[in-house]
Amino acid sequence: MASEGNEAAPLLASKKNKQKNIRNHWLFVAAFSAVLGNFIFGYAMVFPSAVIPQLQVEKDINLHMDVHQISWFGSVFAIGAIVGGLSAMVMNDRIGRKHTIMISVIPSTAGFVMMVAAHKVWLLLLGRLLTGIAGGITASSIPVYVSEISHPGVRGALGSGPQIMAVFGSLALYLLGLVLPWRWLAVAGEVPVLVMLFLLCFMPNSPRYLITNDKRDEASRALKWLRGPDSNYIAELNQIERSVNSQVKIQWSDFRSPFMYKPILISMLMRFLQQMTGITPILVYLQPIFEKTSISLAPKFDAAIVGVVRLLSVAIAAALMDKAGRKALLYTSAFIMYLATLTMTIYTHKTSCDTGNITAEVPLTGDAYGAMAGHAISSSTLIPLISIMFIIFGYAMGWGPITWLLMAEILPTAARGVASGMCVVVSWATAFMLTQLFMHVVEAYGLFAPFLFFCVICVLNIIFTAKCVPETKGRTLEEIENYFRTGRTFTIAES
């Protein structure tokens, strides 16, 4: 789909002149306000990891779960994300990216409140569904909003912002899970929701969305605020306007054009392969996975350690995004995950792990959630922790943040709102399938079976990156669009 030979074409315009006198502080504030939605998303997605072990020792037996209920508790979030993604397909282009993100506050708040008050398993499932809807909305809207308010000099770093904040959210859940009861974990989830809603009230909408809806004066004010009054924001405004005016109303027949179907297919396949690496079931069932191995440390502490590693690796990826390039990080990411999943496959196949039902109540012998305190720590008992750490590290280095970033960069403007929603639907349909099946496969065959599958997928990801993914480092959105339109260069006409 993409040819590397065409990626070194010279640009017609000097990027140095375009970025002269640009001030980024308000741009960073706007991006932060939006990506708080990803913090909430990351927090809500891994909620079962800390909650499932606590529910199994909950005094109210109505909240105890068997393996089928655990599978639904982990996977129903993905169904909500599909619904949210479909909703965002319509809302992104009708009410704008910013207001779509703000609407996600409604299901998010309702979902956390429902889990706080839950006295039956079905209320927990409904709460997870609602937070999933909010997650699907933000996953469709935030990358596009951040990409459209950014300029090429910082788009790589800001484009990794959604993934970084999702990692912060997951880490917050793991750390709070060390000290808070599960109901208070749901209460804590409400705090970033309200902060995001407050901040977004003062942020501008996407200039591209405003231009598309004939609001040129408002788009000019938004760009002036985002770039600074001394920047050459008028030239950027004119460039955006030319790009938008060159678009015609999208028809179904347009999808036969390589300009449309190539970037959409690349984005959808990337989201599919991203989920097929197994990242969602690994994160959702992190503590239960550790409980199934012969690891010496308490699973809740292992989960917190993995959360810290994930955060550090995403920060490294953000620093390298506009230096190493997207493709180099994708290769590195997939190769690290391949080695780590292969190690985990060999270990869980050779080592006798606990294959008992994880839904059995765990005796509290001075260490919560079934820590194997009597085991001596050795190199072999740390292999699962180290392997999972490297899986998370590899994913966060490339296939985590870059997939979000590339989706926002390469999708054509005319179809960006709809196509981003389609990508989220594909992503979360895959996540639902894997998360629903994961614990059943583990119960039937052991941990080695899913990790062997994830290992094979990592090899496919390397091949896909080589054959299909274009390098977009340092390119404007208009240059990227022209690349798919012409199939030859990343240049744009300045007339």
C-alpha cells in the first residue's frame, strides 16, 4: 500500500518559516484538556484487574463471579466502546470533535456511579458498559482533535498524548488498587471526568472542523490562540481552507479511489493488529494472569510495577516519535513483543502453573489477593513478571501510541470523522473477542496457548509495517493527503 521509495521527496514549502514565532503553551493546554478523556479511558479499561480479586473475597456473595461472569466483566467494556465509536462517527462531523469529547462525560459519570452503588453483578456489568461507551467516544474523537489543533513540529509528541494519558489512567488504577476498596476505585474515577468537562469549556474547537462548517472567523481566532498572535497563523489558515475546499461531499463510489481506501484500510488493519497482540486482555486480566503463574511477588504489586514500566516506555516513545520516525518504532515495538511473548509461551508451557479456577476464593494469610509469600524469589519465578513488563514496554514503544497517531494523520479529511469511528469499532470488536475468550482459553489449555498466538501476531505486524505503513514524520496533514492522492510525493501545491 505504501512505498518507502517515495517518502524522501523534498517539500515545496519551508517548514522553518511556517513554524516561526509559534508559541505552544496554549496548544499544550488544549491538548491536555482533551487527553484527560484518555486518562479516564485507561482507568476504566483496566478496572477489572484490581476489582476481580477483591470481589472474590467480598462479603456479599451476590457480587462473587464465576469464570463466565469474569469474562463478561472484562469484555463488556469493549461492547460499550463499539457503541461509543459508532456514535462518534456521527457526532464528530456534526457537532465537532470538542463537543463530542464533552458528551462522553454523561455515560462515564453514570457508569462509575452505577458501579459504586452495585449490589448485583449485573449492575457492575452495566456500569462497565457505560464507561465503555464513553471510552469509545473519546477514542474516536481525541486523536483527531489533537492532530487537527497541532502543527507538524509537535504533532508526533502530542499525538502520543492519548496513549500516554491512557497509561497514566491505568497506572493510577493499579496504584489506587493497592490501598482503596473497589467501590472507592469507582468514586475516584469520577474526579478526572469532572476536571475534563470544566477545562474543555474554555478550549477552542478544531480549526479544520470550523473551516468545514463555514466558520472562518472562529477558525482564525482558534488558530491565533493556539499558535500565538506573532505566528504566521493566517498562512496556515489559508492552507487548511484550500485543503477543505478541495474536498467534495463524500460518496460511496469515492471509496474506490486509492486516496480514500488505502489510508482507511491501513488505519483499520493497524487497529486490528494492535488489538491482536493481546494487549487488552493482558491489561484487563493482569492480576489474574499473575495469580495463574508461580510468581513470588503479590499480583497486585506486579500489576503496579508493570504500570510504571508502561508509563516509562510510552514517555520514551513520545521523545523518539519525531526523531526515530514512526516505522522504526513500529519495527522495534513488534520485535520486542515477539521476544517477550515467545519467552512467556516457553515458560508457561514448560512450567507447571496454577491451573485452578481463578474464581475460587483466596485465603487471606496476611497478604491480600493470594500472594505466594512462602515462595523464595528466584530467576525462574520472576520470568512472568519480566516477560509481561517487556510485552508492555514493546507495545508502548510503538504499536500503542503510533497506531493512534497514524490514524489521525493519514485518514482523509473528508472521511476523517466517519473513518476514525470505523477504526474504533474494528479495534474494540477485536478487543471484545479476545477479552471474552482469553480466560476460557486459559482455563482449558493454560496460559501458553494465548501467548503463542500473540507471538505469531507480532511477526505479522513486522511484515505489515514493512509493506503497508508510510512514514509520516514531519509531514503536514495536507502533504500526507497528497501522498495518497498521487501515490508519488509528500509535497503540496502552494497555489
